[in-house]
Amino acid sequence: MDLKNKHFVIIVTCVIFLACKESVPKLRDIEGQRVQVNYSATPKDSIENFIAPYRNRINQVLDSVLAFAPKAISKTDGSLNTTAGNLMSDIVMQEVNPVFNARTGKKIDFVLLNFGSIRSVISAGNITERTAYEVMPFENSVVVAELDGKAIRAMVSFLIKSTVAHPISGIQIIVDKNKSLQAVNIQGQPFDENRTYFVATSDYLVTGGDKMDFFKDYISLTDSDYLIRNTMVDYFKKMDTITAFEDDRFITVD
């Protein structure tokens, strides 16, 4: 084949290739309409029949009675510490400490959670798994942060200045009527600024959530792989009657 014919074949081949190549589609416009979803919409029997067994099973699990509360437990029944806050932080201490100890050989010194994570009152009467979901609807897990004395001091200052009662357990803070710090005790011992402490908290707070920036200075961090909500469920299953009280873990003295 001479050079002229070769060029002709190459040109024809390229034309055919380009003609067969799919063009890239281009978006011209987007059309849509707003469909209001409300209870006036008629459910389809096929969908209802499909999901009914799953919904019934979930409701059965969530509504199974785990324990009993003689009176309501709320996060608004105290100024510096509350029944709901005390209960939740004590539960985290009790349920997570064995896990942390098994993994590290160490013990949790105290617990700090956030006031805003408690989303419901525990009403007087039967406590179910649904109760735990109502109180703690978030998928936050417990982590244990090792903090030095400087970070603990910043934490105490933050709690004193706070306008809400963040849940604590294992630590006692004493202030006077002018909010001047009088004493800090951790596990019944005076706070030692020269040592480190293991603080159980949520994975949300350890990243500085709720303006708790002192957690960002952690020395080490251990994930318990334990949801806060699940600690509540496990605790409720072990107990018959759930009671909670305001106490002296955060108090004002004259």
C-alpha cells in the first residue's frame, strides 16, 4: 500500500472512530416538585405488610420493662448537680470502668458529660429501653481521656463558670457564694496538679464540643466502644428500682 492510500485509511478510521464514540451527556435543567408528606397520605398495603413484623419487634424490645422509677428524674431539679445528671454520670462510671480497667489496667478517676446530651426526663413509673433512647438519642460513645493537672484546672474553671449543671461523677467541686473555688477532690483525695487523671467523657466532648476545649490537650485517649445509651440500658437491666439524688459532688458553702 502506497503512502497516499495509507493516509486515506488512517483518516477514514479516525472519522469512523469519532462517529461511533458516545457523546458526553450535558445537564440541561432540573425539574422537580414538592411533595408534602403527612398523615393524610394513604400507606400502601404492600409496604405496610413488609415493615410490620420489623416495627412490631422493635416496639416489643423498646417497650419491655427493665426497671422502675419511684419518682421523676430530671436534669432541671438542681442548680449545680441534678438527679438526671448524677444518675447518667454514675452509670457511665459503673459500667465503663471495668471495660477500661480490663483494657489498660488502670481505673477511671472521674466522669464528665454534658448537660445538653440529656434530652428527656425519666418519668415516674416503668423504665424501658425506649426510655434510654429518649434520654440519650445520640450515638455518642464513651472515651477516656488522660489529662494533666493544667487541663483539669481549666476543666474545673469551666464548670464553675457554666450556667448549667454538667453531669460529673468521681469528682467534688466546692465553691463559695462568690463562686470562688474552695476545694477539688477526686476519688476522695485532694486534686494533685502534678499528676494525670483519666476522665471518662463522650467522643463529642473530647473534640471540644460544648466549648470544652480543655479536652483537646489530652495525653492519651482510649475508646471504650460503648455507647452512652447502652450503658444506661445495661444498668437498667441490672436494677429493680432506679433512684437518683442531688448530693455534694458540686456544692456552694458559706
